[in-house]
Amino acid sequence: MTIPTEPIGSIPRPAELLEALAEGDAGRIAAAREKAISETIGRLEALGSPVVTDGEQSKPSFVTYPIAGLDTLAPDGAVIPFADGHQRQLPVLTGGPFRYAQNAVDYLNEAQRVANTPVKQAVIAPSALSLLYPAAGIAGYSPEEFRADLVAGAVADIRACLDAGAHTVQLDFTEGRLSLKLDPSGGLLDQFVALNNEVLDHFTAEERVRIGVHTCPGGDQDSTHSLDVDYAGLLPALFRQHAGAFYVQLASEPDPDRVLQIIAAHLPDDARVFIGVTDPIDPVVETPEQVRDRVLRAAEYLPVDRLGTCDDCGFAPFADDTSTSRDLAFAKIEARLAGTRLAAEALGV
């Protein structure tokens, strides 16, 4: 296969792991996590995935892993409303200095111990963690001090993964599209992009080839938080980020041709774009032919040598999301792999 294809990250946790997490038994949780990671990677490799992830089996959620266990948090932070009416709420920082309590390289190392295939590692974008700082401020800990600590933590999180041999490091930037709902002027989005670039600029051009940014309208309990936000407001800003790859949700978009035209107009000359060809929220499994046709459509707008495929989003970004089964997730991944191979054959690459 000469069109690269990668998973985005999360895969639904097996029932055994979810039960252990609910019970809170540390010993049982550790054993269930180890088994889930091994099984997840084994199934991906059995399908022929050229790049694997641990499916985020050990993360409480894609966004909160760096702060799990911090004692300087309160529960009443930013609220993320989803289209079906349910909400997720972030914690809020109550004191400084801000430090990562958990680093993604620990998940990477655990995955690499069982993987026979290159391992990709997802990290949360610093722009998402910036939402932890309260609007009212923190006495004795200024926004500038928080930003400096956040940048240092994010740089260390990414660099450790690169140094440990991650195939790629993916910044999850789901808050990008959401920011246009929170602030339609685009001011918050510009702040997010500037913050992420402050982190990305700590890396060389060669290192940034292995760093990507993922965007989607959020996915949780078969619902989204910002699919109704016009992609045209996000994509030009997305591609201003100094990354070597971009992972763009596309399968669930109602007008993919319009989106592809925008991507073609703004994709940096030195970057690759991975287009979403499977929709984790749709319970219907795509056929390899449907995936092939989505890739061929993208190739009408984008250079094939800078094109890749991915899933639109993770299948269970929050650990307690059971709206999608593991078997359904792997069936969609299998379709992505097969369809990408068909597209490569059709394009003669």
C-alpha cells in the first residue's frame, strides 16, 4: 500500500476493562488494561494496519490524561454541549504551577512492548488544556505563568514520544471547530492556533514531519459538538499550524467536494493530509468500495503523493463511551485498510 493510512486513536474498551474501572480495583484495572492493549494492537496488526495505536485503552479520556490525579482542580470548568443534549465538563485549575501529571510517552512505551508494527501516539493539543485556566484568574498565578508552564509541558509531552520512537505524534484539536461556536468571530480560534504554534516551533522541520494535527467535530455517545459549524471557518486556520500532517474528518461531511476544494487551497506545500474515510458515529460499516471512491474523489483535488487516509475520529474518546462496539470499530478499520488498498491500485501508485 503506497497511500499511507493511520488510525486516529481511541477504540472502545472491552467490557472486562470497563467493569474493572467501575469497581476501582487497582490490581484488576492494571491486568485488564494490559490485556486490552495487547488485544487491541494484535487485532490491528492482524488486519494488516501499517501503523497501530493502543486504542487509548489506558486513558480516562483523550483530553484529561495529563491532569488525572492533580490536586489543583475543581470540577466546574468549561462545559462542552453535544447535539443530542448531553454534556461533558472539563475541570478548572485552582492553583499553580501547572504540571502534567501523566505523559503520553508512558502509554507509548507500553504499546511498543507488545507491538511488532510502528506505533502512533495521540496527545492532547495545548489549546485544549488552555481551557483549564479560569476566566477570573488565579491569585498569585498569572495567565502568562500558566501559558509558559503549559507550553513547557506540551513540548515535553511531544518530545518524549518522538525520542521514544513514535511513528507519528498526533495533536488532538477537536476544540478548533468548537471554538467557532464559542466565539464566531474567530478570535478564540486564532488564540488556539498561536498557542499550538508556540509549542510546535520548539521542533525542527525534520521533527515536525512526524507531528500531525487532527480535527473533527467531536465524537461522544454517537453525537457531535460542532458538526453544524461551517468547516470553511476552521480549515484555513487549521493549516496555519506548523505541522507536517493533518488528519481531517471528512466521511461525515454533507458536502465533501466543497471541503476538498478548501483543503486544496490551503494545504501547505510541505504537509500531508489524511482524509477521514470512515464515520465512527454511523452504525453502518462502510464497504471497501465506498472507501475507495472517497479516496478517488479526494485525489481529484489533492496530489496523491500528499494524500493519506484515516478514520474521521476516535471511536471512544471518553473511556465510558459504549455507544460503539469494539467489533464495529474494527470492521470499519478493516474497510478503511481494504478501501485504501483498492484506491492505490486504481491510481496506480
